[in-house]
Amino acid sequence: MTHKSLALISDNESIISSVTKAVDRLEDHSLETLTGTLSSVNGHASQLLNNNDLLVFTLSEDVDMEIVSDLRRSAGPSATILALSDRDISLSDARALNKVGVDEILPFPIGSEELREQIQKLTVDKSLLPAIYNPQKQRLGQVISVCPARGGIGASTLTINLADQLQGYSGIFRKKTQNKVAIVDLDLQFGTVATALDLEPSSGLLRMAQQGVNPDRTFLQQSLVQHASGLEVLSAPEDFMPLDALTREQVTTLIETLRHDFDYVVIDLPRILVDWIGAVVTASDRMFMIGDSSVSSVRQSCRLIDFFTKERLAPPVEIVFSREAKPTFRSSHHVEAQKALGRELRHWLPCDARHAKQALDRGQLLSQSANNCALSKSIRMMGRKIMSETSGEAKDLKNNAA
Ligand SMILES: Nc1ncnc2c1ncn2[C@@H]1O[C@H](COP(=O)(O)OP(=O)(O)O)[C@@H](O)[C@H]1O
Ligand SMILES: [Mg+2]
């Protein structure tokens, strides 16, 4: 491992001490600390950013977006910036900070293990990751996780068929695909992806747990099972495995390795909270929280969002209501749900039990068994939105880099 240097700008003693401890525990990482705020050290910040692999700073009361955006501009897209916030900040502030160029924002206090992991992730050698940091070349794939707010709501149906649509079919017979897509079934005990696609289950995740493997490319290539549609699937194992048999580190490596080889990595999550879910929250570009407008489902979604917010300020959660067609007029309970969730009700999947069941029974994708049914159309729309937003972001990155 090559040496990594970090700079910290903070006037908060407990933050200084936590970061110092985290860096001390990382081999080959060094830290330079400057006491003050981003604005008080003014000119020095960009110098620190240019001379180090990672700049960490404490968000002060009145975050000055202009300073952050100047910093980013002077340092270019390859510099990495982490903000630690010791107060609650609003979702819109967090988004604005991301937009002007802060790579990650974490709440403080934060567990020492978690902080260390985040620092490690943010100081990964960028020359080894040509994709995202060099927009001229291929980007790293997007990670999309699907999280069910209640059982049997249609999470796996969404995972599988969204992954399929993200392949980006084109051509006269819609046989050509433009994206490589992987599905990972992390619903370790009750995963249904293999059955739903009529594939042999893989023992990859079980072997990862039993042998303590940190999966590399070769391991994954051997564990992925290819579906006739082109999708590559890492399914849940056939044999029982305890949910906590995987570690955060393994899950982080799994996702990071896959996103080098795939344009999209779609992850089906269990309905149970377990430590490594934190790694999925951290790595996700989008998290689809799938539920419905019932009080219990909305309440459960809120609890999950709260949990995710402890892992990552502003987790990229988008709400999906399943078995409800998008209403022309929102009723009062939709308005209530939206308020409670603090997010727009962005995606709607109509109730279509017949086609959903038929696809499952035949072990087929909706695009094979009922391409034009209402459910399939809605998932196709979601896929298109995501693909067009991805290419929009790619353009932004290119423009910023130019
Ligand atoms: N939009 C939908 N409308 C009606 N039934 C659905 C829909 N989506 C899924 N189903 C059915 O609900 C059941 C559970 O689906 P599944 O995707 O396995 O849910 P989960 O992964 O949330 O447990 C299946 O029988 C499936 O056919
Ligand atoms: Mg499921």
C-alpha cells in the first residue's frame, strides 16, 4: 500500500482527536492538522487539498458554499474532500455541498471503526480507479440498492426487472444491450433471485463467509452466474448462512470490485438490519425504499431512513410505492406519507399480480413474459430515468473537468 496523506481543518477538539486516532490506526496514513475553519485558514485550504490525498474539514455554522466550490475548482476533480458535521444539517444543505464538490459528508460523533473505514475508502489510490476520476475514460458503475419496507411488497421483482431494464435494450428486436449489469442478492437467507430467474444458486457468498474471503475480480467471476438475458447474478446461497456471517469490509470490497466491471450493480437487501448494511448504504448511489402508503409501511420506511442517516448524512433514498398506480390527484394520506418520509413519492409500480406471478412461476423476466404489461412499463420508465440521469451526470463531470 502506498503512503496516504491527510489534512484536517477543524476547530473542534473532539473531531481533531477522533480523526487523529482513526488515522493513527491506519497503516501508512499521515495527518497534518490546522486549527481553524475553512474560511479562517482561507488560502491554506487549497494548498492543503493539493498537497494531500484527502482534505477533512468541520462544517461550521454557516457553511460557505462559495469557499467549497472555489476549493473544488482550484483543485480539480481528482482531489477528495470529506466534511464532518457536528450538527444536524438539512437534506438540501447536504445536497448543495455534494453538488459544489464535497465527496462525502458524515455526521459527528461517528464510530471510530466507521470513520476509519470511510477514510480508507476516500483515500483509495485514484490511479487504480481510472473510471470515475477520469471522465474521459469509462466511469465506475452505479450502485443501486433495493430495500423493502415490508415483506412481500415486490422488492425482488423490482430488483430483477430494473436490473434487466438497465441493460439498455436497443435495436429493432431490442436484442442489443448497452450496459453490463450485475445483480447481488444480499437477502442471504430468503433470497429469491436465483429461483425467479431459474438459475442455479451460487455458493459465492457462503464461501466468502466461511473462508473469510475479501472477494477480488477472479473470485467474483467464478461466483457470478450468467442469465440468458446477459444479466450476471450473485445469488443468495442455497444453504443456510447466518446474516452476520459477512463483514462490512467484505461487502465494501464486493461492491467496489463489481463496480469496476459493471455499469450498474443492483442489490437486493434483506428486511433485517445487520451491520454490513452500513457498507451498502455508504456505497449506494441510489437506494430504492420500496413499500406502500399504509401507515405501518411508511413508519417502517422512516425508521430505516433514520438508521441509514446515522451511517451517512443524506442517504440517497428514493421512495417507491408498490402495488399502487401513480394517482392523478394525491389523496391526503399520500400527502401525509410524503411529509413523514421527507421525500417526494417518486416512483409508482401498479398492482399487477397476474403478470408478476406469471413471471415468477415461469422463472422469467417481465421483459420476456409480459413486456407490455403495466408493471413492466413502469419499471422500464424507472430504468430510463436512471440511465438518462446517469448520462447527465457523466456530462456534468466532463464539463467540470474541462
Ligand atoms: N406490483 C405488483 N403487483 C402485484 N403483485 C406483485 C407486484 N410485485 C410483486 N408482486 C408479487 O408479490 C409477491 C412477492 O414479490 P417479491 O418481489 O418476491 O417481494 P419481496 O422481495 O418484497 O418479498 C410475488 O408473488 C410477486 O409476484
Ligand atoms: Mg425478496
